[in-house]
Amino acid sequence: MNQNHLVAQIAIPRPLPSLLTYSLPDGQTLAPGIRTVVPLGKQQVVGMVIKTETWEEPTDNAFALKPITATLDQLPLPDTHLLELLQWATRYYHHPPGEVIFNALPVALRKPKPLSSRMQKLLLPAAQKPTAIAVPESVFPLTNEQEQCLLSIQQWNQHKKPYPVLLHGITGSGKTEIYLRLIAPLVTAGQQALVIVPEIGLTPQLLLRFRQFFGTLPLVCLHSGLSDGERLQAWLQARSGQARIIIGTRSAIFTPAPQLGLIVIDEEHDTSLKQQEGFRYHGRDLAIKRAQMLGIPIILGSATPALETLYNAQAGRFHYIRLNQRPGATLTPELQIQDTRPFELQAGLTPASLQAIRQTLARGEQAMVFLNRRGFAPALFCPACGWQASCKHCSVNMTWHARRNKLVCHHCGAEQATPAQCPTCHNPKLTTQGQGTERLELSLQSTFPEFQVVRIDRDTTSRKGELEDKLATVRGNEPLILVGTQMLAKGHDFPNLTLVVILDIDHSLLSTDYRALERLGQLLVQVAGRAGRAQKPGKVILQTSQPDNPLLHQLIGHGYTPFARQLLEDRKRWHFPPFGHQALIRASSTASMEKALQFLERVSQLLTGTDVSGVQRLGPIPAPVEKRANRYRAQLLLTSRQRARLHTALQHLLHAEGNIPGRSSVRWSVDVDPIDF
Ligand code: ADP
Ligand code: ZN
Ligand code: ZN
């Protein structure tokens, strides 16, 4: 091989710590972002060119480079900017580069196959349409508050390097309307806008409003219901600049968009923005990075901003603007705490809650009972000997589902027939404990036989069209009772819903997870936001056995912002995020908990023996759910006041991990900025 020979650094979809180097045929160069086929051991695999460079090694190097086998694309798929973002993400999340890059591509591009000729045509840049596209007509004039908000954001966005904007607007305050009007002038002028939403399936209304507002303007929607081919087509339409608006969930943040002019993250606090397995990135954080790299504006919208985001706004790193009113002079709902302790509950409800439901129905309005637990009962046990139905594969109880008469594990999905008698003492009278939405539905139906009870949770909406049907029933505005889980917390607009009763929040109030209260506050405000969306005042009842909890009073009495400030004060005291930084090392073993703990103990020792100062290690300890799907799980938390030190420690670990004894018998992973423990 000659000196000055060109080689390519190639990313392949395998958990390798670095890129691989292959030689290029003489005289050939390949642009970054082009896919190739390369040999790997005995296999031929897909690989993406990240860069080409001159081979500097001596010519008598015994180690000969293998040549690439074939080139798959004529033009790069991700552009240089997107590749830079992905490489940044590789370093930030300490995840193998090839996995990061291929995770960001549509599934159809992860195989060593060229594009079909139909798809290849989509690689060519879209012919610029004249700005002949009319700015969409708005259905109604903005309120004063919205107008001011829009003006401020537009002004901020004019900066050469605009700061992110936190749009903190109560539910129903018209945030979506602001997004539409920020996007309109931009896309009619030929730019593109990327809108990230938590779960499109749950909020079909948002997509509908975009389609109505923008009419014929090309819009693509990247959601989980698309086939691989449809997804690829949408992705390529965004890449060519043809699609002006791209709406999608978390992974849509990796969509190429050469004319990108604005990013919107709706419900920026939503935990579904964080990928919880494999490449554990946070969609919001990567979106902020992407906007920063491109020097374009980004809007983060929420009624209940994440503490990290509020803190960034407080610290002046983000612009901050509020929407405090609901258009059309609708009233914000009245919130009440109901102490459950003095009462015998019926269907889990206090007499006052039942009375409120009765009155709501009598007025011809709708009531919603919120309970964040599926199934009939979370525990089935034997009162004679104490036996409990637990999962064979996990360290958790199984939930009893009455209608299907099955025991189901909500952690691994395992199912089994309900035993007719206690497997230990043969007592035929097994009992249940606690309640889920299925039981709630049944008891409410027998209490209010003349009204319909509509249950919305994962069990009642798994078939195509079921959710839409149920939502349509509720929007029919007949008086009825709606029962459901957190699927109901997001984005729905039910004009005749005037009462919300929230059950079973004690668990979160008493949780030791420092994030539990933030989540609870967000959930309560979001669920409460479903009441009184139209012209009728709403009421929210919060049932709890902890009615004196000071933070709950803070939330109810003063609202989300003072509540969040208080939580931030607490976090500051303990150096929790955003005042300190965290990385969680998880390990699991099929053999025993001991094996997983031992491995993490070695990881911990490896970090002690180095000059990594300023990084604290907590653990290793068994994970909160110690066994899941037959794997024993343990974790080690690394924390530091300085992010850079945490990164140094992780680099050191990844460098040395090959030498850790017992490494091959465990699965392990790094989670930077974990949100789930
Ligand atoms: P958010 O996104 O903050 O929850 P939306 O944008 O969905 O709020 O608005 C809530 C409701 O108010 C929607 O039905 C929307 O059509 C309506 N709305 C928004 N802005 C206005 C306005 N200026 N005048 C009348 N109705 C409005
Ligand atoms: Zn028994
Ligand atoms: Zn299980």
C-alpha cells in the first residue's frame, strides 16, 4: 500500500468503541454520509463513511487494511451537520459511534442494500417552489396575551445565535397556536420546521390542526404506525427539502432537513423524550444542541416545564415567556384536596368525590377518574397462608386482569392463568388487594348504571382505531364517566369534561426517588388541565391520605412554578441535577445478583485507582426492580458537580472495560443524565 493512500473511517452498526478504517480503491474518494458494504470478519456488513483521510502509516505495516466491498449510495444520506451532531452525541452519551449513527437512520437504511430507484429520485434536492405559497389564514385572532408572546419570540429569534425559548403556558392557553404562527412565515419562505411531540398516537388532534392550518403545504409525520418504506419515504422527503414541516416523536430529531429554520419541542418535560434502552439519548437535549449548532431558534413548550429547563431559564440561558390565560375566557379549574382517611371508600372514591360525579352527570357533563394503574388489582393473594401471585421472571407481583381472567406481569409481559385455588395451601378463596382501572370501571358502572363508562388505557386501546373510537365517544359530549391512566394526561381536549378526580397519588408523595415529586406535580397539572376546556368551569379533586403534605399544598395553592422552585431548592441542597450531574452504570446477569454487583464493584474500583477526582460513586446496589425478565439487575451511580469530570471518568471506564474480569458474563450500559432508576 502506498503512502498517501486514501482510507475511509467507517461506522458500522455494532457495539464497537470506535470507527473502523478501510482502504479505498486508488483515486476514489467518498463523501461522509455515504453507505458502503464492508467486510467484518467473515461477514459483509453495512457501513457509513464518516470521513476519508490519507493513510499515514509506514508502507511496510504488517497490518494490511481491508478494502471496502461496494458503495451503496451516490449521494450522502445524512448531511455533514447531522453527522456532526451524531458524533457529538456519541461523545456525550459514551455510546458506540456505529450504533448511534445507525440508530438515527430509518430501519430501511440499516441493511447493506442500495435504495430502490424510486427512493433514489427522492435524494435529489427539491426544486425550490416560488414563495407563491400563501401564508395560511388563521381561524381566529390571537388574544392579546398570545399576540405579545408571538411578538417577543419572533424578536428573540431574530438574533444571529438565538437562545432557546421556554414557552411556559398553562394547558389550553394556546401554545399550539403560537407554534403554528411561528412556523407559517418560515415555511412559506422555503424553510423547514421540525416539531417534536411525545406520542402522536395519543394526540391525533395536534396533527389534525397542523394539517388544517397548513393545507396543501408538504408535511410529513414520522410516527410508529408507519411501515419501514413509508418512514424512509418521509425521511427522504425531509432530506430533499420537499417536506416543509416534519412532525415526529423523539427519534425525528435525527431527520435531515437542509433548510431547517426552527425546532419546536412540545411537552418538553415529557419523559418519553428520553430513550430508555440502547442509545439512551434525550430528544430535547439533542434538539437544543442541534439548534445551537445551526444557529436556529428552538421553542420548548410546556404547561409544566422540567426542572432542568426552568433552571436554565432562571439562569438566563433560555428566554422565558408565559401564557397564563385560556382563550375564550374559560376559567382555570378549582382544585381541592380530599382526605381519604376518615372515609370508607366506594370504588376507591370518597363520598364527596362520588357526590361530585353524580352532580356532574346530572348537569349533563362529563367526569373523569384518573388512576395510573391498569388491570383489576395489582395483587392476588391467599388470606390463609399469605401466598402472593408473583412473576416467575421478575421480582414483582403479577396484576390480575379480571375480564381475561389472567395474571399479567407489567414488567416483562408474562401471562398465566389465574389459579383456582392457592398453590400452597389449596385454599379456594383467593383475594385481591388494591385496584386498577379495570376494577374502577366495573364499580363505577354498577354505581352509575344509567351512564356510559369509557375506559382508556393500554388494555382497551391496543387494537387499531380503538383509541380514536373512544375519544370520539367522549367528544360526542354526552354525559359519561371517563376512566383512565396517564394516556389521558396528554393533550386531549374534551369540551364537556368538567370534573376530574385523581386517585392514588400517595405512592409518589412517599417515594424516595427524588424525581417522583416533579413527575407527580407535572401529572397533576396536566390531568387537571383536561377539565373545563370549553366555556364551563372545571373542578379537580385530589384524593390522598397525605393531605398535609406541604409540597402538595404549595402546588394546589400557588401553582406549578413556586412548587418547582421549591423542588429546585431541595435539589440544590443535595447537589442533584441540574446542580450536579449523573451517570448511571447498569449491569445485569442471568446467573445471580452477586455477579451483577461484583462487576459493578470492579467498575467502581477501576475508577478509584485513577486520578478521577470529584466524582462520587454511590453503590453498587440492586436496582429498584431487582429481577426483570430473568435478569438480576444492579446499578452504580456516578455523580459530580462538574460535568467534565464525569465525562473523564466514563472515558477512562470505557477505555479499560475490556480488562474487567467477569465482563463477558454480564450485560452492562452507561446512562448519561438518567431519569429512571
Ligand atoms: P395548548 O397547546 O396550550 O394546550 P391550544 O393551542 O391547544 O393550547 O389551545 C387550546 C384551545 O383553545 C384549542 O381548542 C384552540 O383552538 C383554542 N384557541 C387557541 N387560541 C385561540 C384564540 N386566540 N381564540 C380562540 N380560541 C383559541
Ligand atoms: Zn394459601
Ligand atoms: Zn415479569
